[in-house]
Amino acid sequence: MATGAALAALVGTGLLAPATASATPGHTPAPLTSVQQDIDALVSEGGFPAVLGSVVDGRGRIRDLAAGVADVTTGEPAPVNGRVRIASNTKTFTATVVLQLVAERRIGLDQTVEHHLPGLVRGPGGDGREITVRELLQHTSGLPDYDDVVYPEWVGTGLTGHFTPQQLVAAGLGEPATPQGVFSYSNTNYVLAGMVVEEVTGRSIADQIDRRIIKPLELKHTYWPADDDLTIRGTHPHTYTQAEAGGPLTDVTELDPSIGGAAGQLISTPHDLAVFFGALLDGELLPPAQLAQMTTTVPAPDLSLRGIEMEYGLGLASHELPCGVEAWGHGGDLPGVHTRNAFTEDGRGATFTVTGEPANADPEDLHQYVDWEDAVDDAVCAQPLR
């Protein structure tokens, strides 16, 4: 989820150790020299403490890479395939569950929010009687982003404040609406989508993601943390922010994840994300009709950074790679951790997670400081086809 706040730099701290890399046991190693050089440079030149990544070639082989350090105090090397908070990449999981329920005829994309959550969506920010499930998933509902209200409060609690989905939605609804039918990124949409899933199934969105996606794909390092669980289980890098460039580092690894909910609560690894996006685009999770709906896009100028035009479907964003191929994926931002990915329908892909932020940069504008998103695209284009 986008934090919507300017967070600080890790450039020039002098606390970064030499980059390291290794291959995941059980996976055939392959030369990835240029990709490793790119992520090494993100540490040595970009100032990120750690970069974790997974790269998929057209034959379905996944190789996992890492650079930098997991802990700037101890100098412990960054873990290959370590767990991270994937933030708004959670939206693709939530959208997949909704579309599975559409395929089961339990949800209609053109049903109103009111149909499932009567009386809940009322306020300056929008009216659930006029907003459809499709518009929630497509960010065309006009609902404001609760992040704009809740995030400053969350920061004020030291990132430990707890929020219910109802509180998040209410915070968004108190703000002025944006034009309906036009793309406007809003976490409120996906918290509501999760609530629709819960109303239809009688089970939590966490349970549905686990049962319908995590277990079938055997994503062993992916899980939904409890709202009051501030920790990350298993091997993971620490994540850091600074109040100002050159200032002391603040470890923000532990935080209350309830600010994300169905819009951004999941914890995963680069490898698991590569498996998930590959399976999704290969049709393993959705029937053809629902996958076609998911990949039917509208212009998304809010996301069109680096001079690249972005489109958004139902929980999936797309853009053209430098090699002329269309890529699909999402992104996710929380204090101290940012994930980007790109996967193609011909089976190639890459996902990178960086820890920390460049100097005084809004997470949505990291590309202006370090071309780490370009490294993702370049990694995909470098992979051989089948």
C-alpha cells in the first residue's frame, strides 16, 4: 500500500556491507551476472541496505538473489528469499479471491457494494448504492483513500496503532469523493472488497486467501499476520527509515499490519510472489473468463511513472517492457520496504524488494532517485524464452 508520506534516506550512511548472493537450494543455478550487478549497485550506489529478488525465465526456472545486509548493526548478509511485508501486492491476492467467487456465481462484478454491505458505504466519499464490485477492484469507484487520513495517525503511534476494516472505511468516507469511473488509487476499495468476500463466504479474507491461494500453490513462506502481530516470522531483513538524510536510522521492521487489511497485510517472499504471479497469469487460479476480466484495463495515470504509461485491470497493473513485451504485476510500499514486479504471459518475470528509502522521497516517487524499477524490467527482458 502506498504510504503517501515522504520517508527518509539511507544513502551515505556508511553502514552497508558488501553485497552477497546465492542460489536457492533445489533450483538449477544459471548465470545472472547482469541482474546481480544491478542489485549490487542498488546497495552500493543507491543506498538501500538490502535488495532481495527472484527472476523467472521462460522455462519456469526461478532463481533467487540478494545483496546488502539484513541488519545494519550486525552486518548479517541479506537473506536469499527472506520474508518481507508485500503491502499492496496483497491486492492481487484479494482480487483473485473475488474473481474466484465470481466464477462460482457468488459475486457479480456489476453488483453494487450495497447489495453485499447494506448501509455501510455512506458519506462525502461515496454511496455504496452507486458503486460496483468491479469499480472497487479497478479503483474507479471514486472512494477516497483512507491512507490520507489514517497514515499520519499511525505514524504518531510509532506504527503500532490498530485499525478495524470498519474504521479504515469510515476514515476514507469522510473525505471528498474523486470522480467515479476514472482511475484513482485507493486502499479503501480493497478493504471493502475484503469485506464483501467475508460477507459472501462467512469466513475472513485471510482464511479465503490461505485456502484458495496459499495452500494450493504451496506458498510456504506466505502468510497473513494477525492484526496485533507486529513481528515477521522466520528469516527476514530489517527495514529502516530516517527522519532526514544522514540522520540516525530507525528500525521499522515491527509494525501493526492492520492498516493494510485486504489492501496490504500479507507477508511473503520474492520466490513465493514469483510462483503466485506465474500461476495467476498461466490460468491456474482463475478460469479464462475471469482472467480476461482481470486483465481488461483502464488508463492509470496515477501509476504512470518513469515516462511509462500504466494500465490497471482488476488487481493487476500492466506496462510495456523495454523489449516490447507487456508485463503484469503490482507493487507495494510500507515504511522501509518496497516491492515491484513484472511478469509476462510467456512465463518470464522478476520481483525485487528494497529496504529503506532515498533522501526525502515519497515512496511513489522512488524512481526519481534510484532506477530500481528499471532493474526489474531489465531483469525480465534478459531472461530466455522457452
